[in-house]
Amino acid sequence: MILDCRKCGNKVAFEVKVGFRALCPECSAYLHSCSHCRFLDEGTSRCLEPVAEKVRDLETGNFCDYFSPAYEESNAGNTRGSGDRNEAEDLWKKLTGKP
């Protein structure tokens, strides 16, 4: 799974899931935060999950059980990711250092 950092745009790869304390290696932004969650309504800055606790700082890491990455990409073609083959190949080269 690949998550686009909402702060700097860096693509961060995860083998399983985004951990509670996961940070972007480029800008140190918390990745398990409301700003990276697909349930965040960007227009109102509120969670679309009706039973989720209110979080005051959308950028701070949290322990929300409803967290689901907003800009997730995978081989299965997930949520809002582009799925562009060239983009995936470029990322693979960047991560592995292979041409």
C-alpha cells in the first residue's frame, strides 16, 4: 500500500497498514491522522464516521479505530489513487534503486 503524504506529497510504502506512530520520512508528519483519513470531509474538516471521537488537531497522530488511508494505492486498484503504471514504475525504481 502506498500513502501520499498530505503535507509534502512524498509517497510512503507500507507492507501491512499505517501504524499509529507512523511518520513521513521526508517531513515527519503523522500519517495516522485525520488529514490522511478517507473519512475526513475536507469541506467541513469533520469526520464522516458518526461515532468517531472529535479530534481538535487534524494533523496530529491519533489512535482512531476508523482510520482508513485517503490516498491509498495498491495492486488491486484501491480508493483515490491514480493507479497510473508509469507512476508505479517510477516509485518502484525510487524505492529499490533499480532502473
